[in-house]
Amino acid sequence: MFPFEKFIRERLSEKRFRHSVNVARAARWLAFKYNADEEKAVIAGILHDITKEWKVHDHMTFLHKYNIGVTSYEYISKKLFHSITGACFVKIILKIPDMDIFNAIRFHTTARAGMSNLEKVVYLADFISEDRNFGGVDKLRALASLSLNDAVFAGLADTIRDISHSNKIIHPNTLNAYNEFVFLKEKEKNLKIDNYDLSKLISIKSIV
Ligand SMILES: [Fe+2]
Ligand SMILES: [Fe+2]
């Protein structure tokens, strides 16, 4: 049994509980494979959707109570609330102070530029967990077994394609994460990137 498994079973629907356990399992596998902390991956994975079933009112009450700000992007895309309240719930209520776990939950929906290995692991685990069955998931799982960065990049590209097709707002963190991977790929190929300043792009992470 994973840590917090009983805790989430008592608080989430059966479907969300199964998903959370599957994400923890996928996160543990990815952490082992790509040298992230397996214990942290399991904790972040199993708790990543802890507030997903809250109503908007619950999120707003929690955010207000603890004086937590959200950007207008998050305010418009209320589906993103659970990554903020989830991370804060784990830190404040469950008293887990680890910032890498906090950030892995905080950015599991949008990703961001400058993600740690643990953040990438949880972001990707949420995509490829056993209960996912979207078109292309097997291809993404295969890619995940070869390269963490390539699989996260593919997940970001898919997300951006899907959101743009539905004419919804793409969170700047997602675009920044995507662009960072493009820059890094260009750098790996030793192509000229003189016109771009990667450090400026990465520094965006410090304001969100
Ligand atoms: Fe989520
Ligand atoms: Fe999830």
C-alpha cells in the first residue's frame, strides 16, 4: 500500500482514487528510471488530485482563507484551481514541507519552464497512468520508456494542439515549458540560438 492511500480512499471517488494510485505507480516507475526521488514521486503522485473533486466554492474559500493568489489565467480556467489548492493543501494541511513535492503538484496541470526531474515525472505520470486511454497514449508510454524529456515535450505539444483546437486559453507556463524544450533541442543540435535568451525564458518560473 502506498503512503496516503487510505487517506485518499476516504476522500475521493472510486474513479479518482484509482487514477491517483495509478499515477503514483507510474510516477514511481519514472522516478526509478530517470533518477528522481521515488518516495517523493509516490507522495506527489498519489496526492496530486487531492482537491480535484472540490467545488469552485471550496477552492475559493480555501484560497481566501490562506490568502493564496491566482493569476487571471487560472481564474478563467477553473480546472487549474486543483493544482494550486492541492499543492497548498499538502503543504498546509498535511504539513509536508518539501518544495519539490509542492511544485510537482502545483505544476502537474500546466507544467512550467525549468521543471525539476520530479515535476516532469509527475506531469508525465498523470498522462500515461494505466487508466488513461486517449488516442496516442500507447505511443506516449513507449516514448516515456525511452526519454523523459521527449515524452514530456510530446505531452506538452499534444496539450497545446488540443487546447488551441478548442479555442481556449493556453496557460503561459505551458507555452514557456514547450518553448524551453524547443530551445534545449536546438541547443543540443548546436544550432545558432543567438537571438534567444534561454535564461530569460527560464526566469519566468520565479514569478508564478
Ligand atoms: Fe489533476
Ligand atoms: Fe490527475
